[in-house]
Amino acid sequence: MKNNKGFTLIELIMVTIILGILAAVAIPRYTSTITTAEAAAEDAVISSIRAGLDNYADSIIKYQTPFSTLSKELK
């Protein structure tokens, strides 16, 4: 009596086909998700830079002496 252990060729081919179908569906979704995530990260960085520039501009304007007072002080 033979003791057959393992998988048949048909079973291995079917598993390969199923994995191929799953990969064909999953890879485009994955790349789409990565593209969306990268765009969101870029937007966050741009917003952070913009907020920092606004903060810097506000601090410069706040502590800057107006030209009208300078001309009065020089006379």
C-alpha cells in the first residue's frame, strides 16, 4: 500500500492561479493607496511650512519699527 503525501500538480496550479488573481487585484489598489498617502503627506508638509512662514512674517512685522517713526527720530 502506497502512502501518498503532498499535493497534486492540479492543486498547485490552482493555488498559483488564485494567487495571481489576488495579486492582479491587490497591486493596483496598493499603488493607488501609496499615491494618495504621499499626496496627503506632501500637503501636510506644505501646510507646516506655510504656517511657519506666516509665524515668522508675523513676528517680523510685530517687532519692526515703522519708517514714519524713524524719520521723526532722525530730525
